[in-house]
Amino acid sequence: MLTPKDLADLDLSALESTAAAWEKLVQAMSGDESRCRRDVVAPLSTGTWVGKDAETALAHLNMFADQLEAARVEAAANASILRAAHTGLASCKADLMVVYGEAHAKGFTVKPDGGVGWQTDSDSQAASMKADATALADRIGRIVQRAVDSDAYAASTLLANVNWGGTKDAPMNSFNSGSRTAVGLAEGVNPAFIPKDPAAVPAWWANLTQEQRDVYLKLYPHEVGSTDGLPTSIRDQANRDFVNQRIAYLQSNPILGPKEQFESAAELTHLQKIRDQLAQNQNRPPTEQLLLIKIDGADQGKVVYSIGNPDTAKHVAVYVPGTGSTGGELHDLGRATNLQRASDRLTPDTAGDVATVVWVDYDAPDNIPAATQDHYSEAGAPRLDAYLDGARANGGPDQHVTVIGHSYGSTLIGDAARKGDGLAVDDIVVAGSPGMHVDSADDLNIDPRHVWAQEAQGDIVPNVGGPIHGGWDFSLSDGVDRVVPTQTDFGGNITTTDGSGHSDYWNEGSVSLDNQAKVVVGQYNNPDPSKRPVLEHGEMPRS
């Protein structure tokens, strides 16, 4: 237990010299990572050595460069922790000496344990001196407690920081949990500080220093990339870093058990597919660049990406696919591209003012029997709601947002829209819907005139899925039936289609796609009727 005498006698010179030594080491390590990438990694990546061995060697070297920077950042954390400890303890000692001086000047004596003694022959002064002694003892106690807290904080963070080493359970970048915690705390950074409410995230991020943002991106790319409400460009940067770091880790660390080996091999394949698809599409036009919004390496198949930037686009379409969409890749890239291009062509004066998002941040059913279950949509609904809240916070109230559900994806949208205050969208479009778990469009917390449904000739899903996921229709004189969005009793709009079967709604140049695009850019308000969506049934929105 630290006593006031211990604090008064404390020699801080060793702590000062240790902090200075760490700071000198950090200066010496500055630039090691960049020199490694420039002098070692770059020649290999641009050379003539190709093939699997070359890829493995390059992955190891990139990981080594990451570890060089990790070592420098950890050294900087040690220096920062020790310097903060020295400053804190020195401040406590100085404050204590001030109190000691005041006590001695007033004729008090300070005991080693912090008690304050006094003597007087005057009864009239006794009460006053007792009060002063109590106040001085209280100040001494609080100063000592500050010193104890400072020492304990430094000890705990230093102990975490020395826990360096990799195991098969190591985190998804070059830092382990102990070192990440210590480095982060030294910079005032911790994933626990990230707000849970997506609407609060933009303000939180804006209030961070640039140094804190850099530490978050370096230490916690997966956590940053998974945070709804952050700018899409930041999430894209974090998620690409995470993919590369995780691939390098999985290639560099042997997994012993057969179960772990199987899971790691599947995860590696999944992440490599994502990385390769991003690389193959890097030469797309500027208005069609791919942004990786979310990726879950441990749960293959969950991924969110966009074509164009949904933060800056005037019109955003969020596409939710259905059964079988957890394929461990950028699912439905062709459909999303067609939708983005068709919508963008309707606003020729401003290129790139449309972005499409493919949202597969849920465990979609793998097959038709699984698609009869409700728990997939019920579990995914709050995740979609959170993403849309964050997207709205970034895009602003004037942005036009449409959520589009195909097949079981429409069921998930129904579960999300019917709860609470609904979804942060302007329009809901569904195609080939088996039902939305609501009785009518009125139950989706949106003007029914902003609900649009499509059913192509020969698409059996609405008929087959209606008895399972459709709402109840009590208006029939001869009984009760289950209702899906493409029935007039549902109360929304039904647009024309020209495809056949369950998968033709996004064919390039099709009427189905054109009607969706007109909703995405809000053409239902166009004074020229020929430029509005074509309805089989329903009423155009008034605004």
C-alpha cells in the first residue's frame, strides 16, 4: 500500500530514463515498415517470380511488414504509458509537497500514514485547527489515491502490452488482444467506445483526432469495418485491410485440429474470393467502383458491398437477396450493376448520383426447405434496420433510399419494416415475394403508395410461399386467405414485368428492371406519365 511518505520519497529518475529509452527506440524504428515494403516487398510483387510459392512468400513478407509496424506501435505504447505514469506520479508528488508545505507553515505535523497532528493550548483555536487538520488529511489522501490509480493503470496496460505472441486463436490482424488493448488505451482508443446506435456513430467519428482514427484502423479494422454509421469509404478501407491481414494470417499459421483446419480452409477460400473479385473489378468506371462495406470472415457468406458511394449518391438502392445468397462471394454483382446503370441512365444530367448496395448481412436460407422457416428473416431484420439507420445518418434526410427484396429477402424486409417505427427508406420494392409477414402494405410503416411489387409470369414462389409467409386476408366472404404483395388486396402498387420465372427481374433492358429503376430515382413524380413506373394496379405517390 502506497503511503504519503512513500510518495514523498519517490525517486522518479529511473522511470524518466526508461520512458526516454523507449522513446528513443521508437525514433529508431520509424520508417521500418515503409522501407520493408519499398525495398523487399515491392521488388517481389513487381518481379517475374509468379505462382503459388511467390504468392505465399509475398503474403509472409506483407505480414512481416505489418509486424514491424506493430512492434513500433507497441514500443510507442510503452513509451506513452511510461511517460504518462511519470507525468502523473510527478504531479502527485508535487501536489503532495505543496500540502506538506501548507501544513508545516500552519504548525501541523504530517505523519507517515498521512494523518495530520496539531497542538494548542487555546480552547478557542482547537475546533478550527481540528477542521484544518481534517481538510489537510483529506487532501493528502486524495493525492495518494491519484498516485495509486496512475500506478495501477500503467501496470495493467504494460502487462497487457507484453502479452505478445500468436496462436491459432489470435485476432484477425497482426496484433493480439493484449497488445491491441494496451496500444489502444494508450491512445484513448477501444472498440468498446464505439456507439451501439448507428445514428450516433458519425458524430463520434468526427470528434476523434486523426491519430485516434489511424489507431482504430490499424488495430481494429474488422470492428471499424463492421460499424454501421461510419463513412462508407472508411469502412471500405478497413475491410480491405482486414481481408488482406486475415488471409496472410491464415496462410502463415498452421491449424492443428481437423475441425479448425476445415473451418480455416473454408474461411480462407471465402476471403480469397472476395479479394479476387475486388481486384478483378478495380478498373470499373469511377461511378461504378466497388466499396466493401462489411465482411464477416468467421461466418462465410455475410458481406455488404456497394456499386458507387451510398454516402454521396442522391439515390440509393439497397438490394436484399434471398435463399442461397450466402455463397462466400460478392453475390448478385451482375444484378446490382444492371440496377445501378439503369437507374443512373434516368438521371443523365448527373453521372454517378445513384449507388446500389447489396446487403447480405444475414444468414440466408441455403435451400427451399430452409426457406419455409421464419427465424432467418426474424434474426436478420434488426441488422437491416441498423444498417439503414446508419446509412441515413451518413446520406442525410434529402437522400432518396429504396430497399429492394428478392424472394426471401422481401420476407426479411417485411419483418424489419413492420416493427418499431419502420425502416429509414422512402420506397420498398419486392420481386417474387413469398410474403412479408404482414396482412397489408399499411403494416409496413410507410405510405402504401410507396410499396411496389413485381411477379413475373411463371414465378411460382408467391403461390408456393404465400401459405407460409403471406399475411392474413379477412375480407373474403367465403373465408380467410393468405395474401402476398402482388395481390391487389395487399394494398400496394403492382408494376408490370416482362420476364419469366423467378430470376429475370434484373435482366438488362427489361421492363421489370426499368420499373425498379424509375422507383429508385423517384420518377413516379415525373410530369411525363411515360417516364413513371408502369402499374398493373395501384396509385402513384403524390410526393
